[in-house]
Amino acid sequence: MEESIFQPYLGTRSIFKMDREILRPSYIPERLPHRESHIDQLAQILVTALKGERPSNVLIFGKTGTGKTAVVKKIENEFRKADGARMVQYFYLNCEIVDTPYGVLQSIGNKLMENFHQRIPFTGLSTDRVYNLLREKLDEEKRVVIVALDEIDKIVQKNGDDILYQLLKINDDLSKARVSLIGISNDLKFTEYLDPRVRSRLADEKMVFPPYNAEELFDILSERARLAFENGTAEDAVLHLISALAAQEHGDARRALDLLRVSAELAERQGDEHITEEHVQRAKNKIELDTVIEAVKSLPTQSKVILLGILLNEEIGNAKLTTGEVYTTYRELCRKTGIVPLTQRRVTDLISELDMLGLVHARVRSFGRGGRTKEIQASVPPLDVKKVLEKDEILAEARGYRLKVQTTLL
């Protein structure tokens, strides 16, 4: 029987003593270092649910990777262990995944319905009908339902705040049950877009999670490394380096954990028993490239054409381009691929968006009386990004295309 391509790698010794999931953000550890006070504060607000009363609504703010989701999920685990837990039902929903009012009401309703035949369908009913079904279901018994809505700003941006208004006023329509909301957002300004009635009800209590500093990140990594690896696999010096790198980029614990996990996987692939600083640097480059590639894949077609034009110019030595030069190349690529070209003004806006995403660098150069122009250059690895762009079926005609080198007469 022919040997599988996986065979040589199956024998390599794993660097992980336990499941590598321990280093993923979704894992909720027993202890959450430097978030004990936040857990206590939330427990004090929500404890009234165990007495059968409705707790205040809570809004939690903080940047990505500051422990908001971990704390909220930890509280869910604590409720299961508590006396009086039968009276409390705790639901966690991520509004990036469930991003419509119908979806939110349907998810909560179906979590309440143990009986499979009664489930609310994915589509087909009006939102009002689903709201009424949910209200009837909630009021079947005396209970307190806590709904945690993660990335709550995403659903408001997409659909407005009607769903929040419905969930906040549902208590007026209930006689036995009570509902409380926990909103989690990494956008501090998001409440400015809410109707004042929604804002005042939603933010009974506010909590802000600050970014972690390098020492705090080191404590988090030490704790996880102890669970994930044998002694000595990840030395303190390596953990300090990862903490410092993640602290520079706004104290994101998710990023720190990703760096540690990818560093360990690179070490494992090379058959090394220890994670070194070199593994960390390589992991950092790999993660950054993956982030760039994901951003490029999700660009609209017109922005992809503009970016491809900038990279093709770089190939022939035109590293710094004016908006006019980018537009000329863009028109040429539109002709080649059959895409309808936009106006120069619109292309200039899209260049600014690419600049905001960090994919190109556009700075205004002033020439005194000669006027001002933008100087545009790519700020991504050209070969890797060009490969991604050329995989797009719409840009198929531009595969392998090279610009003619422009010669200027002196």
C-alpha cells in the first residue's frame, strides 16, 4: 500500500503536552489573570438573577483581546455551578454571526425550546410573529433570562437599534419571566448612534476593559504555557518577547496567544524542543502576512484592480506613483478585464480606503507653486499579494500581465 504524504509527520514528537486549543482565544481558563475585579463587578450586578429578580443591563466596552468575551463566558460557567441556577438561563450570541433582528429573536427562542418540533424556522415568519412566539415561550415559567450580545455594534450598524428596543421593552409584556441584556462592544462611540430611550435603558451599568500591558500579557502567557507545554519548552525570555510585541499593538491578548501558538507550531514542524526568539519573529511575519492576505481577499473588485495596478507599476520600477499614473494603469486593466471603469475622483477615494487598511501608503507631496499631488506606493509583499489578486476570477484576463516600461525623454 502506498505511503500517505502525512506519514513522515505523524511520527514527530508533539511540542504540546496538552491540547493546543488551550492557546486559542476560545478557550476559557479557570483563572483569568488581571480580570478578577471585572469578574467580581459583573457577578455583583448579576447575582440578583439568582434571587429571581431582574439584574441591571450592562454595557461592556474594550478593544479586541482585552478579555471581554472570556469574562462574560466565565460568568456563564459560574451560573451553572450556583445555587438557584435553575431559575436563570444565560444565552451568549455573537452578532457578527447572528446579524439580523430575526436571527437574534429566533436564536433566543430556539434555545428556550427544548422540544425540537416547536422550533422557529430560519426564515419565513415576520419579525413581529417571532417576537410574539419568543414572548409566549419566555412567559411559560418564572425565570430570569440573561442575553449576552457580543459585537453588539455590528447589528446596530447593519440594522439600526429596533432589535435592542424590542428586547429592552420585552419586560413590559411579560408577567412571569424577566430579561436582562449584556452588550459587548469594542467601539466606545457606538452608543452615540442609539435612540436616547434605548441608550438610557441599555447602559444601566457600564464597564470598560483597558488594554493589557506587557507584564499582564506575560502573566497570561505564563499561565497558558504552563498548561500547554512541558517545563522549559517556552522560556521566560520568549514569553517576554511575545508580550512586548503584543503590548506594542494595543495590548491584545488574542494576538499574544496566537503568536505563542504559531511559534510553537513552527518549532514543532522543525523538530525543535524549545521555542526560540527566531521562531517568534517568523511567527510574527506569518501572522502579519495572513492578516494582509485576508484583507486583500475581502476587497471589492474595483479596489483589487487599483491595488494590482500599483503592484504592476512596482514590478517595472515605478515605486512612487501619482494619482494620475495609478488611474492610467487602472484604466488599462479595466480595458483588459472588461470591468467598467470608475471616475478618477472615485478611484482617489478608493486609494484613501486602501491607505486606511494599510495596504498602500499615500502621502500628499507639496511642490510649492507647482501644486500638490499624492505619492502612492504599495506597503504589502508584492509577490504574495499579486498571487491572491490573480486568483480572482474577474481579474483572470490580467494574469501574468506586465506593464510596458515607460521611457521618458530627457
